[in-house]
Amino acid sequence: MRLVLLGAPGSGKGTQAQKLVQKYRIPQVSTGDLLRDAVARKTALGLEAKAAMDAGKLVADTIVLAMIRERLARPDAARGFILDGFPRNVAQADALGTLLSKMGKPLDSVVLMDIDTKVLFKRLTGRRTCRRCARVFNIYTNPPGKKPDCEGGRTHDLFQRPDDNEETISHRLEVYEAQTRPLVAYYRRRRLLKVIDATGELDDVFARLERAIPGTDAAKSGKRAAPARRRRPAKRPGKGNTMAGKTVKKTVRKAVRMEKKAAKSIRKTTRSAAKSVKRATTKLGKALRRAVKPTVADRATAPLRAAGKSAKRAVKRTASKARKATRPSAAKRAKRTVKKSVRKVRR
């Protein structure tokens, strides 16, 4: 049994994988656990991964694939394995397929745990983990029993993970839709994909899962699992009247309102600035017109000034004519000049 489980956060992949591990004695290979173990043991791959994480970068796919190769080479993975947390996108799926083909361990099946988004929210927001025994409960669907059954006969010390709030869950579902959903089409084209309804009791879901996996007892016997509750197809976050959809729509509406408000404020500021410029221009124009506008006295004396100028021009013309009329002739001027010269000689 070589299997990959796909599904949104909270779809029950981890719980159902543990049931497969217990029944069929095959390992659940978690890339997160592999990274933590390699870093703790300070292996060569672990040191490379730690360097990337310390630098705030994602661990390269080549490092993760090398860790998977090393893990699947161990004896306990000879009968099969369940991959958890990998692949997360189509590029990783291609690389994984190449690796498994080289190892002679191609996948038998890829199972999609399909579930309604509203149920996912209820599962994730109600999830609680015990600090002592690390068991996971759900206050809605799987609460701890009334009888203390934790370590040492004590009651469970439950806490909620920080990322199990509605806002974080909406973001995780959006990331899942954007990155992991394309894997569904990828594995469907390769005829490896099986889809099961992940809603209902744990045993019912496990029965459906066994029936979908080639080589299991339920698949061989052909027994039908408990019928799944009829429901509408799972809705994607942001499409439909689900909690995730409402959250996404609310965020979009808020962003649109803010954008409209900003645009309105800009238009108002622009109109106000335009009015201020227009008022300033009008005021300046009036001041300039007043500066060059003639006064009442100027307007009253203008005709007198014009008459004075005309009279002055007339006097000048008359004087010029008089001078011309009384001006001696050239002969007289020559005679006068000769006389002046004779007088000078005599002296």
C-alpha cells in the first residue's frame, strides 16, 4: 500500500492515516517530522534544512525529496507507506513521481478527503490538544470522556492551537485552494485519484477509505461501506454561504468600501483645490484690473490733457512756421558772415 492522502486542513487526513498505520503496520511519512528529526540529529540534510530555515527561507524540494528517499529505504516501508504533507503542488508531485519510479515504489492510489467547508470550520475551531498525552479531541464531535483517562489517571489538560482561529483557518483554506487543489486534476489525469466523503463518524469514513484503496480487505471483498450522508458538493472558500466564504466576502467588501471612500476623498480634495485656485485667480485678476484702472480724476482731466497736448502741438507748428517765415535768406546769411569777418580783421 503506497498512498498519498489529500484534503484541506481539518479534513481528517491525520486521524485516518493513524488508523491505517495501526491496522496495516505501515509507516506514516510526515515531511514535517522528517525535517525536525534530521535537524535534531544534525545530519547533513538536517544542517542544510536548518540553514534555510534560519535564513527565513523555505526548505528546498531537493532536500525534502532526499529525506523521503532515505526514509522509504528503511525496512518498515517495504510493505508500503502513507505520505503526509507532501506533495503540496504539481512541481513537487512531478519530482515525487520521478523519485518513486527510480526506487521501484510507484504510488498505488491518491485519496482525496472531500468535505464541506462549514464542517471544516467546526472541526478546526473545536479542535483541542492535551498538553500531557498529546491526544487530539474536538469539543463538538469528539470531546474527552467524563472519566479521567489521561496519563496518571488525571483529566486532560486541553489547549487550542494558535492557528485554529477563524481568520487563520480562512487563510489556510485559501492557500490550499490555490496550491493543493491543482493536484486533484493532476492525479485524476493519471487515474490514481480516489474521492471519498470525509463527513460522518470516524469508522464510517475509515470504511470508505479502505474501500477506495487497492489491496485493502474492504476493496478485495467488495463490501460496501456505510452509506455517506447525502450533501451538496463542497464549496470553495469565498463561494457560497459558508463561514470561510462569508469571511472572504466580508474582507472584499471592506476593501471595496475603503477604496471607494479613498476615491471620494481624492475627488473632494481635488474639487476643493480647484475652487481655491479659481478664487485666488479671480482675486488676483481683480487686483490687477484695479491697479491699472484709471481713477475718477484721471478720467475727468483726460479731455483737458488731450486738449493741452493738441494746443501745444499747434503752438509748436505755428512757431515753426513763423521761424521759417522770418528766417533770412542764404545771401543775407552770407553777407552777415562777411561783415563779422571784416570786423574781426579790423580789430
